Amino acid sequence: MKRILFISYDGMTDPLGQSQVIPYLAGLTAYGYAFTILSCDKPDKFAANRVYVEELIAPYPIKWVSIPYHKSPPVLSSVYDFFKLRGRAMQLHKAEPFDMIHTRVGLPTLVAQWMKRKTGVKFLNDIRGFWADERVDGGMWNLKNPVYKRIYRFFKKHEYECLAEADFNTVLTHAAKDEIHRWPEVPNQPLPIEVIPCSADLDLFNPDKVDPVMRNTFREQLGIQSGDFIISYLGSIGGWYLTAEMMRFCKLLSDRKPEAKFLFISPHRHDEITHTAAQYGIPAQKIITRQAKRHEVPVLLSFSDYSLFFIKPCFSKISSSPTKHGEIMSMGIPVITNSGVGDVKEIVTGYHAGYIVDDFADSSFQAVIDKILAGNPFDRTAIRKGAADFYSLENAVQTYKKVYARIFNAP
């Protein structure tokens, strides 16, 4: 059995750890791989969700080692976390050597690169985004500040080095693969790169498996009436997620469709959601906010007539595969979203799975609202089949299996 160390700076007690790490690794254990997950978890999330994560991994040969994530002071806290990650990774490797390190980008690749150079352990560079550019585009690193400018240049150089030194590279989108192949800083182009989009658990996100008792309970708690027209939003807000633009769309729709209500299934910032809604003149009774455990999300999504998400269409986002999109499609729900983000436009148009706006002008929003008012032309079964074709967890596991076999020269 091959032993793999998986390093993530995102915690397993965060929703993405539970949807975009553990399911993949659990699937791969069926093919002779055992994993140790090394993650940085926010103390409050760790306290609240540790037992839940332990229950998720209990049936599998997966160990979990968590160290605290530090947010402040800026920069220094990340340097501290890097050294803690590196020290713990080497400690684990010395105790029971790993055959490969599989990492997300950012601080984990610094650890993997260092360990590969020091010990020769194999390294899978799992590029879940253009990490340094995401921090610039998301406003976390201001390049006018010489410290952040130097950090950005360091990580861009590191990004090129990892592409060249890794035993294999994966990306989330075809757009990212095409972009990397245009980078002259990376030798031996075009590098072999496998595209593995963020996947959805089609068994969990299955409209036929929604618990009717739980659904009725939520309906009563949230005040959803039979005649309501529900537009949902799934996930965190802020950063690249354009809350103001989404609220402006909701206001325009509400003006023309009085029965519209807006359900935000979001882990935090509920006050910000309601405050922004009020700024755009959306009545408070039309805004529903709810925090949800992972198994509750499909039930809440099931109320949706459409699901809305607008993401900042910047350079770094061509490498993004929104997890929410696969989960929404798995429920057969059409989306309202924007172009310029990964492969989203091609997926939505190719599978006839919703509406795309190419800009955020009122006229573009009204054109979509015109179509909504004309009636829903979408086939929910066909949308779910599209999710199974593009976003299925099993497809992702099989592609990772192929990548692992290539790294280990296995059949």
C-alpha cells in the first residue's frame, strides 16, 4: 500500500475540506492508497467540527493531523504556519516515510518542494487556482506595498518552479491548462497536465434523496410558502463573490416578480447579506439566511427555482472551478452566473443549464429576467446528467487514480 501525505492550508473543518479533499481521498483508498492529511484549521471551526471530520474519515485508511491556522499578524503568521507545516510534515515522514506528497498550492507546495529536494519523495502539484494572483485579485495583497510586491514575485517564481519540478501537475479548468502552456517561464512546454474540475457528490446532491421531513422542517423554519419563487445562493460571500451585483440583480427581479425570495445558504456574514439587501431596497422579509451542515445543503437547495452566483471575472479566476456549480447542477437547478470564470460559460451553455451574463449592466440583468418571466425552459433531469458527465466525484477519483499510476509507473 502506497502512503500519501496530503497537505492543505485550508482546514478539513471548513466546508471545502469536506467536499473537495476527503471525498477524493476516500475514493482513492479503494485502489491501495493510505493517506495522512496535514491541514491548518481555524481554532473555532476545529472545535465545532472536529468530531464530524473524524466521523467522515473513520471508515477509511486516512489519518488526520491538524495544526492551528494563524491569521495575524499578516505575513508573519503565514511564515509561522509554514514552518509548523514543514516541521510536522518532516516529522511524520521520518516516522513512517511517505511515497508521495500531494498538495494544494501556496504554502503546502513550499513544503512539498523542500521535501522533494531534501528527500526525493514524489510530488503531485494539485493546482486549485493561481494562488498568488488570487491574492492580488481578491484584494489581500496590494502590489503598491513593496512587501506584498516582493511576496507576489516570490510566489510566482515558486509557481513556475513547482510546475517544472513536480512529478505531475493537475488543474481545475481547461482555461488554466491553456494559460499555463503559454508561460515561457516554464521549461519543457507543453507540460503534461490533467484537468480535474471540482467535483460534486452526486449521491449526496440528489434531488430524489432529499429527506421530506427535514425539508418540511426547513420550510416552516424559513417561512417559505408554496407560491414563493426562490433564488438561492450557496457558499461564502465577499472577496471574489460579488454580493452587491447579486443584490442588484435580486432587486430588479423582485420588482418584476413580487413572489421572489432570496435564500442565502452561507456559513457566515449574514448581517452583511441583510445589510447589503437593505441598501438595494430589498424588503427584509424577502431575504432568508441559513448556515448549514453539509448534509443539510441539498435539502435547502431543493427549494430553488434558480441559483445565482456572480464571481469577479479577473485573471486568477480562469483557473477556478466553483464547487457550488457542480453541486447546484447535481440537484438539477439552473444557474444564473457570469462569464470569465474558468470553464463555467462553456459548461452552462453546453449542457443548457442556465443563463450567462457577460457583464453586470442592468440591461444584461433585465434580459435574463425577461427569460425567467417567460417561463423555465430547463430540464432538471438533463442538468443533473450534465453534472454527472462533467462534475462527478467518481470521474475525479478515476482521473486522480490515473495520475497516481503515472507517477508511480503503475499499470
